[in-house]
Amino acid sequence: MLVNGKEILIEAKRQNKAIFHFNINNLEWTKYILLECNKLNISVILGVSESAVNYMGGYNTVVNLVKGLIKDLDIKINVILHLDHGKSFESCKNAIDAGFTSVMIDGSLKELEENIRITKQVVEYAHMKEVTVEAELGAMGELKDDQVSFGKLTNVSDCLEFVNKTKIDSLAASVGTVHGKYTKELNIDYNLIKDIADSIDIPLVLHGGSGLSNDILKKCVLSGITKINVNSDLQDAWSKGVRKFLEENKSVIDPRKIILSGINNLTKEIDNKININN
Ligand SMILES: [Zn+2]
């Protein structure tokens, strides 16, 4: 069932469990992420970036793809269809109008006042349609050409002001993780996670959940993280499978066989990640 995830995240926060957000790219990823999570009987957040929306054709295509798969594959779990890093009010509105059940407005690169203004505008529209809103404060570390530029960590008083003024449903705070698959050691500020989680009453989101061991992810959850975003680890797992298959099967031309050759790795990575809840 397609839901907005509000209750699911609040309940997970109460139980100190993680809800996973996996980014989707096409029909096959969507189908097999849904099937795997359904098999595991866990709620899942399907994250779609603006560029993935464009890649797949547009907001309506994504909504209808997800709804069609839920129906045709008889998916019983709760599915949250979430716009990842919405850059503007317009893109959030387009996602909501098409049927997304959750959106992220990312105004983190703007000044606090402007971030509050644009986030509030999205919340007012989204809540009218029972869609939940995630927003971001501070700047995430970014990985480019194997070099990382570390962002500015969030502070607790900004978080309090931001959450009170915007009425968002979940907060992505910058606590030391990096977008992309960064495998060197990170200085994740667990005390900061704890302080923010203790001072606001909405679920906290960890971006850049790839490249982190399950022990680290678990520590983040025990410190107060509820939603974990995973993108690069799935891409890495899938592409390794495809690369190996193509090297070993030089004459295969069937695109279905090629795309599916990475899917086993992808579903194994999902199984691996969700272990942190056990
Ligand atoms: Zn992110």
C-alpha cells in the first residue's frame, strides 16, 4: 500500500529501529526492491531524485510505475514514494500533484531564513494533501572524483528553530556523513545526533548511508537516527554484478538478461543493510 510514512517513522523512532530509503532508477530496481522488502516484510521508502524522475520520464510515470507494480505483484507492505532532494517548491508540487506520498525539500545550501521560508511553503502545500515533508539543515559532505568536501555540521538550536517554524515531518541534519560511497573513516558526531534527537520530536534522517559498516549504522540508529538513505551501495553492488556478467558472457545481447545480472547483488545488499534492525 502507498502511504505517507508519518506513522511508520514515528513508530520506528519510538522503537529505535531504522526505516530504509532505497533510491530507484528504473523498472527493474523498483520491482526487485519492492519484491525483496515484501519478502522481508519491512516498510520501504522508494527515493527518487529529480534526475531519476527525469530519467524515467516524469513524475506521473514514476507514480504509475510504482502503483502498477504494487498491484500486479501483490505487494502487501507499506511503500512510501519519496522525492529525494527536491530543489524547489515547483518540483515538490509536481511530485505531490502526481501522487508522491512524501517529499524532501532541500534548501540546505540557502541561508537559514530562506531555507525556512521555502520549506514552510512546501509543508503548507504538502500537508493539505496529506503528504509528508523532509527537509535538510547544515551541509552534507560531498564526494567528487574520490575527494571529499566536508560540509558544515548542523547545530541543535538551528534545528529547534527550523522544526518549530516549518512544521516538517522529518529532518535531515548534517552530522558528518558524506553523499556517495566514501569508504575512509568519517567523524560522525554521535553526540550531535543524540542532542538533536533529544531536543526535537520528529524523526531524524541520515543521508549518505553508503560506505558505512553496519556497526556504524547501528550506532547512528541507537543515537537517534530513524531513516537511513542508501543509494551508492546499491549502485555499487548492482554494477559489479553486471560488469562480471558482461565479461563472462560476451555474446549476450538481451537487455533484460544484462540488467537482471546485477539484481541478485542488489537484493543481497538490501538483506545486509536491514540486518541492523535485528
Ligand atoms: Zn541525500
